[in-house]
Amino acid sequence: MSLPAGSTIGIIGGGQLGRMLAMAAARLGYRTVVLEPQADCPAAQVANRQITAAYDDPAALAELAAVSAVVTYEFENVPVAAAEALAARVPVYPPVRALDVAQDRVGEKKFLNGIGIATADFRSVDTDDDLTAALKAFGGSGILKTRRMGYDGKGQRVFRKMEAGGFAGTCEAMGNVPLILESFVPFEREISVIAARGLDGAVTAYDPAENVHRNGILHTSTLPAAINSKTADAARAAAGKILSALDYVGVIGVEFFVLADGSLLANEIAPRVHNSGHWTEAACTISQFEQHIRAVAGLPLGSPGRHSDCVMENLIGDDVLRGPALLAEPDLILHLYGKAEARPGRKMGHFTRISRRP
Ligand SMILES: Nc1ncnc2c1ncn2[C@@H]1O[C@H](COP(=O)(O)OP(=O)(O)O)[C@@H](O)[C@H]1O
Ligand SMILES: [Mg+2]
């Protein structure tokens, strides 16, 4: 059964993804309430209402459940206990299990391997001795990451060859939190697939985007990706497998490394709309944001078809000053997030240049 227009959708998290979800929800006739501790957040600027409280505040969660017909979220670090408390009172999509899987890089890789999707080799690392052993096993190079809460390349350290002098103090320098060492993947390119699963189990996927990162932050997503159709199909199929295994409802982002032979290793999953899917608002009839709202509202999914080739570029920090000049270009869609302060490394907006097909 689908959510009647005029119903309220709760959104946990008030960043730009929540903002774009709220805008898509409004276009389908829904109201939105955003739970976010930071006042005047990007999402609340376009939502009907903000509950200004911590994501795990029991009274705020009870209020969100009381006013929402369904609750979704815009970031994967929503506390699992909070999502479970909500789910006892109101449908929460994507399902809490997706949060649980995506929050821990070790659990995520075990889940992926368990359903037959290959990833980089990995070892859990809790001590400097664990790190020494794991690096030895990987021939001296690898990427050490915090298991939880990492984003935009934060909480990562690259080892390119065994360093003399051992690794005493590394775990402390990483904050004495559980870590993972991943073998270094000599990828040819990175791609991602934005896919969706409806309440009725229908699955759709957009074309894979080719992603370039700068300083650990997504810089551009380009469509089409320079991959053959076999690789593209394999990426779509893997995303579909993940959605079914999680009994998922909503949009998911799945990042992959493409190796020289065209084979894929899954990097990570994001149980939400994804930065590498922002191009869909410009080059598709149905954006990832609308697709997500359709899914969680129990509406039919839209076609993921792409009418144009395109390149999406993020505006980080002062890049946002390029806005007015960019708008002088034809066939360019600019999207700003309403953030007051352009701090270095902060995602302030993005734009997508489309090139129409003849
Ligand atoms: N095992 C790996 N081998 C090679 N490059 C990697 C590996 N893991 C991550 N990277 C590079 O670092 C980027 C960020 O890592 P990722 O695990 O996606 O973390 P985040 O959560 O910060 O996006 C990736 O997009 C990729 O460019
Ligand atoms: Mg990533």
C-alpha cells in the first residue's frame, strides 16, 4: 500500500542528502520532518519541520515516530539502537540491518563475501602486532582504516611498503579504535552503482558512474563510465544481490574497484542516496532522490534511464564561489546546499554538465 499524498516522511540527518530528499518528497506531495541536532541545517531549510535534537534522544525519537508515517535516513551512522527503537513504532526504510552491515567495514566485507561478492583481502587490526602481521600477509602494502565512522577518506592511512622500525604507536595514533587493514587494490578505475528496491521487491539500477576522488573526497562522477557492458552488468547484478539479501527498501550506493581485466571488487555500500548519484537529477527523468522517496512511500519505482551523458563535479569549500560563473554555461545544473560557512573540505554544492545525445 502506498503512502497517501499529504503524509509525513521522517528524515534522520539534516545534511545535503536530506535536503534533496525533502525536495523530492515535496514534489510528490509529502511533508517532511528532519531530526538533526544542528539548527538551520541544509535539510531543515526546505523541510516542513525540524526536530532539533541528538539522533539518539529518546523523546525526539518518540516524537519523530508519532508524526511520521515512515522514517528514512540520509547517513549510515544513525545509531542502530535508535533505528531499532523507531522501527518498533513506525516503518523504517532502508531496514535497520542495512545500517548495521554498512557501519562496520569488517562486517560489511564479511556480508559481501558471504553472498558471493568479492572484496579486497582484509584483516581486523586491534593492536600494532596485528598490523605487522597483516601487512606481512599483504606483501607490505595496504590501507589501514577505522572500522566505523570513516567518510571522505577520513580515518585512513596508506602503507605502500613495510616501513623500518615497526608499527609501535600506530593504533594509538588512529585513536585506539577497532581497525581494518585492506590489501591495496591496484584498480584501473572506480565506479559506483545507484540501485533501488521497492516495497514490492522490484529492483532497478542506474548506469554505473565513473568516480574520481581528490584528497579522499569525490571530485567527479562521469557517465558513461569507460567500462564494457559485461563489467556494467556485473556491477548492476552485484547491487541487485545486495538489495535482495538485505530485503532492502530504498536507494543504495555501491562502490566498486575495476581491475585491469574488467573484474570487480566491491569497496563499500552506502544504505542511502549517494554523492555519486547526484548526476541523476540532471541526466535522468527520475532522480535518485525521487526514486528513494518512491521506494519508501511504497510507490512504483521510476525508470533509471539516462537521457544524456554528463559529468557531475562537487564544489568543495571555496569552489562554491564558482557558482555564478558556472550558471553562464548552457546545459549545466547547479545545486547549492545552503551551508553558511565554506570551510575547507566541506561539500558546499555540486553541478552537472549534460551533453545531449544527438
Ligand atoms: N583497499 C584499497 N585499495 C586501493 N584504494 C583504496 C582502497 N580502499 C580505499 N581506497 C581509496 O580510498 C577512497 C576512499 O576509501 P573508502 O573505503 O571508500 O572510504 P570512505 O568511506 O572515506 O569513502 C576510495 O574511493 C579509493 O580511492
Ligand atoms: Mg567510499
